[in-house]
Amino acid sequence: MATDRRPDDMTRITTPELADVFIEEQIAALKGQIGDKKVLLALSGGVDSSVVAALLIKAVGDQLVCVHVNHGLLRKGEPEQVIEVFRNQMKANLIYVDATDRFLDKLAGVTDPETKRKIIGGEFIEVFAEEARKLDGIEFLAQGTIWPDILESEKGIKAHHNAGGLPEDMKFELVEPVKILFKDEVRIVGERLGLPANMVYRQPFPGPGLGVRCPGAITRDRLEAVREADAILREEFAKNGLEGKVWQYFTVVPDFKSTGIKNGERSFEWPVIIRAVNTTDAMTAEVEAIPFDLMKHLVARITSEVKGVNRVLYDFTPKPSATIEYE
Ligand code: XMP
């Protein structure tokens, strides 16, 4: 089996060649650990779980069963990309569960941010456990744990979010092939495994997804507005060379309406708030100076293309005093 801890003298993986060596070693280790048994993986489409999936597909092929739970709070195009990359291109054994209604029904009317997070996390485990119970002969559970997760849980900064959460009676042996890697190393390994650049180099996206960008009680129409506005922002940032340069950028649609004019008539609709920040560790953050012409273009597109929106605001607040997310 692979080493449990990152050796002190391990060379940082900074080149394709070093990534290839790691990949070959891991494939051999995974084959040794798993043999002819089956492995289960919750595949979110995030960097870490995607790289784990790609490694396992190379090592054990269709002995890997990936479950992609769409909680209805993903960004535009995300579930489609997971299906395209893993099922169509990499021929993975992928179970896609559209649990949107389950999540949104449970979240209906819930305004407290931490309660929203708990509902999303708890429901996620339930849906995943239900899928796992339908499968026979699974002995292993793969996880995208990375080295900083282990360091932070050892220091007591945060609970190791990956391990655990599943019901007591579900016992699997863990498979964690990227657990000695730092994030930048995971990205290089992912690129060498053939994952698309926009998947490997994507900006951070919180587990509760667009749910925390729809402050207060989530409604389907406001969620749709935040999803569409976010897609426009990402498209424009990519076109204007800001993708990969700005650390995190997204939209928020708060739960209030204001008066405006559309097509010569009074409108009463939501604003979209744009947030774009730079940071190294997410503990503090500075606001990106978006070029004014791009800002005007974003306002024009969002107010004309996103249903229910008549205003666009830019959040100029660094962290602190604000946090990056709104909830
Ligand atoms: P804040 O809002 O605390 O965010 O300044 C710092 C970073 O953490 C991300 N974030 C989350 N990630 N689950 C996650 O997986 C969460 O509940 C969560 N809340 C915040 C946020 O997107 C930012 O990158």
C-alpha cells in the first residue's frame, strides 16, 4: 500500500515528468490494494475527487463505481461536464443521481445559514448511502483527501471532512490516493491524467454550492437567477483573460427587490451582486479591480439576460470585514 504520510524529503511535484512517476506508482499501489474488488467514490466534479476518479479508472477500470449526486445547487453545466468527461470520455461506471427536488424540498423556507449547510450535508450523505446500499460487493470507499486536510485535522483546525459521515453499519476500507499531495500537485497530476484544464484549475466552490449564494430561504426562481448570472460572469471572465488570474468570483442574489424600469415599464426585481476576490489562504481577501468597461458589459448582459433581475451591484468589501461568501 502507498505511504500514509508525506515523506519529509518528498520532491514537490512541479513537472509533468514528476507527475507521471507519481501516477505510475499510485496505479501499482491501487492495483495491489484493491485487487479484483469494487470501489465506490462520491464524484462531485471538484478537483480532488475528479483526480481520484481518473487515477482509479486507470488502475481498476470498471471496478470503480462513481456516484455523482446533483443536489440542485451546482453551477450551470457542472453535472453535464461530469457525465461528459467521466462517462462518455473516460468510460467510467458512473451513477448520476438528480436529487434536486429532495434537496430543495428539504431546504424550503429554511433561512438560517448553518441549518442550510447541515441539511445539505446530511441529505448528501443520505442520498449517497442509499445508492451504496443498492450495490453489491463494494469493499472500498475512495476519497479525495489531500495533505492539507490531514494537517488541518491533526491541528484541530477543522474536522477531516472526508472520512466519515456514513451510517455506522456501512464499513469500507478507505482508498485515498492523493492524500500525500498538496493542491498544486493534485492539479498537475490531474492534467497528466487527461482531465480538462477548466476542471483541474477551477476556482474553489463550496460544498453547499449556490445554496449559500442565495441568502435566506432558497427559492427555485432566485436559484435560477444566481446560476444564470454566475454563468455569465464566468464566461466573461474567461473571455477577458481573468479566469485563472482571479482567485474566486461569483454572484449572489439577495432576497429583496427594488424598483426599476424595463422596456418602458416599472419593474420590481432582484439585484445581482458580483464578488471577485484574491487571496492566498482564504483567511483574508482583497477585492479584484475589474476593468470598468467589463463591469458595464456585465451589467448590460445580466440585466437583459437574467430573468427577474433589474440591477447589478459590485461588492467592494475585503475580508475582513466581510467574509468571501455571504452565508
Ligand atoms: P469565507 O466565506 O469563510 O470563505 O470567507 C472562505 C473560503 O471557503 C469557502 N467556503 C466553503 N467551502 N463548504 C466549503 O466546502 C462551506 O460551507 C464553505 N463556506 C465557505 C469559500 O467559498 C471560500 O473559498
